[in-house]
Amino acid sequence: MTTVPAWYPDPTELKPAPMPLLLVQAFLNTCELDTQTDLLDDAAAAENWFVTAGLLAAGSSARRLDVARARAVRESIRAILASAGSEPVSQAVLDPLRNLAQTRQPRLAIDDRGRLGLENETRGGLADGLFELLLIIRAAQENGTWTRLKVCANPDCRWVYYDRSRNQQGHWCDMAVCGNRLKNRRLRARRR
């Protein structure tokens, strides 16, 4: 079993993404529809999670408005991920991401091996951490790992998992739970 960092919302995660995409996966999984728990519902718990995950500087605070913005960004990213690039995403879905992107300026960086990349110019506040997630997504889209991050096909679950299958045809975060549950539901509907 693969171990995930302490800041990951579920220590039993079966399909973790590689770093740094794991940070995006963890952020999206702060809301668990199956158990109706959301780490971002409570401002203090949200602030603690963001600090532990390295998206908010220790000693910084996340106001209620910041956390509401984070939830909107999270659901926008989840909607984009669920569409899998196969269909256009609505303006309303993209607005939280565009609004966030317009408030920050990425900086071109060169690592020790001479590779170019983009990094966040400022660090500390929650908006900076959320922007960092957008930069991780951009890099994942560029290197091809973004298409492996998927949303569970079970509408009652919507857990985000990393599809390591060779043909990238995974549909459920856990076939034994979500896959069987959905297949049984469809079977009962056909029999009716």
C-alpha cells in the first residue's frame, strides 16, 4: 500500500498521484460526498489543512471569504477534471479560476538543470497557495499527467483518483466499492 503525506485527507488512499499533482488531488478530496464531510466547511480546520499542506504560510490566517473562494476554486477544478477536456466548460465554472489567475503574476524560473518553469511570485496568503495549485495543473497538462487524474464515475462519490492503468480507462476510485455499487444500481434499474 502506498503511503500518503499526513496532510492528505484520507490516509487509506489507494490511487495517489505523484507529487506535486498529489497536492491538487488532496485539495479536491477535502470534500467527501460519500460521508458528507468537507474539511473546508470550518474556517479553523481549513486554515489548519492549508498550513499543513504548505499552501498557507504558518502564522497566516484564512478568512471566511478566503475559504469560500477556495471552495469555489476546488469545485471549478473538479468540474474541469470531470469534463476530461471532452467538452467546453461553462463560463460560471471557469470564473473562479480566471478571477484567481488575474490577481497573480507567475515568474519564469530556471532550475539547476536549466529547465524552465513557472513559479508563484509571491507566497504566504491563501490566494498564493491556490495559484500554486493552478501552476501545478498547468505543468501536469503540459507533461501529460493531468489526464490521469480523474473523478470517480459514481455520482454519490466524485472522489478524485490517479489512474495508473496502462490504457487510462479507469472509472472508479475503488471498483470493489463504487464500481460495484453503481453496477448493482444499474442492474436493479434494468430488472425493474
